[in-house]
Amino acid sequence: MKSKLILSLCAAAVFALTGCNGDDKKTADTAAAPSAPAAGQVIKVGVCPGPYGEMVEKIISPLVAEEGYKIELVTFTDYVQPNLALASGDIQANLFQHRSYFDNFVETQKVKLEAVINVPTLGMAFFSDKVTSYDQLEEGSKVGLPNDPINLGRALGIAQKAGLIKLNHQENDNKASIADITENKYKLEFVPMDAAQITRSLDSVVLGMIPGNYAYAANFDFSKALSVEDVSEPVKNLIAVKAGDKFHADLFYRVVHSQKFKDAITAHKNFDAFTRPDWWDKVKADADTEAASADAAPADAPQAAAPASGEAPAADQGASQEAPADDKAA
């Protein structure tokens, strides 16, 4: 009798312990999953000096307000802290970096972030206070370049297209380093430095390759640049969120991938000249397809019209959830 009682008590204890562990795991999983903020809640977005803070403030923020939320800008002065702040949860999104930099940062820093969608982007450019053409360069002239590996390789690629150097990386100049220079027409001395410092260093270098956001923030005139980058898709700036944060990912994708966003960018004199992302024309094509389908539905399939409208929300939600993956793969 006593043995049965002991066994029963042990079984109960094991069951209770197992149940507690299951509840704890469920609680931990729930806590780890980001939840949708209440209407009117502030969403913090990290930016660096330049046009993308203005893009968030003047274009994206009003569209997010229509969704019932407020945006607070958090400005950083380098390219590292905005991602660390996002990974730690101090901010909910950022807009300052391009795809190549983002992918490299996530891989090397082992942070869990997710790219949502890229935006119209202003390219890098060579500026100088001392010369107005490359023909005026003297041998040994100093050239300031961004010191992070991706933007350094990107800058060297632009220098190659300008005819200043030749690289042994022909297919992907974004991976080039100074050691990859095989020809240096003017025997230029390349000086890697923090990207934010180049605008203030033109008195100590002859040329400076300045990322678009910093050149914009310093009110540089792009019509006076010696070379301006033709921005490719991997170096168009993007909005990023913390990995698994579906709410903010869906919100920013929906707001940016819209005709309202396109119209606002086109109407704003500061952004109209920016290079458009590849998805730009697809927005109108999708809208035209939806409009054509809506016009055709009553005539082509009157019997199916009612059931289709009842199923539309689920189909739309599915499309919204899957669409960012297509954009991220671009």
C-alpha cells in the first residue's frame, strides 16, 4: 500500500514538473515573438544623416500614420550602431544601408535581422575642392574612400569605371580591396577612412568618394561631382527589421510597396532624381491587373463573384506575407 502511494506521488510530481516545463517553454516562445503594437504607439526608426531620415520623416511617416502609428526618428552617426540597436530591440526598424552592406554585417556580426524592401537610392560620388576633372590630378594625389569592406570595394569599382585604376576583380568589384589594384594611372594614394568623415576631409585629400547620404547631408551639389554612381540593385538602400518581427516587416513593406509612396517620391524635388528599385514599375502593373480583374469579374463569372469576394481577404493576406520574400531575393 505504501509502495503504491509513493509511486503515485512520484508520478504526480513528474507530471507536474513536465507540465511546468511545457508552460515555461510556451511562455518563453510567446515572449520571444514580437507582438503588434497598440494603435497610436510610437515606432522608432534608425537613420544616419542624409536623405533617408528625410524620406522617413516626409514620405514614410505620413503613410504609417494612416495605418494608425507614429514614427520617431533615431539618428546615428555611423554605420554600425543602427544595426546593433535594431538587434537589441532599442529601435524597431532602420533605413540607412544597402543590401551588400546588410548581408555582410549580418554574416560577420551574427545578428538576426531581416531586410524588408529597398527604396529609391542616391549613389556614391567623387567630389573635390581642388580639381574639376580627372585630367587635373597629379601623381600621388590622395583619395579618401569609405573604410568598410563593401563600400570600399564599391568605391574602387567606381574609380575603375572612371578610368583611374584597373582591378583584378572584373565580375564583382564590390569585393575588391586596395590590394586588387593592378593599374594606377596617376599613382593615387588611397586613404580608407570612416565614411562620415570624408565630407570633412576634402581639405586633406584631392578626391573623396562620398556615400550619397553623407553628401546629401552636407549639401553637396551632385552636378559638380566628378563621377556619380549608377546604383545597382545590391547597393540600393533598404528598410530592415529584427528577424521574426512580422508586424513591422509587413507594415513597412505594405507602406513602401504602394502607389501612394511612389506618388510622394515623384512629387518631392529632393527624391525624384534617386535611382528607383526594381519593384517600382511592378506596383502599377499589379494595380492595373487588379483593376482589370475587378472589371472583368461580373461579366465573365457572375456566379463566382460572391464566393470570390468572400475569399479575397485570405488571398490578399497570403500575397502580402509572401511578397517581401520575392523582393529580398532580388
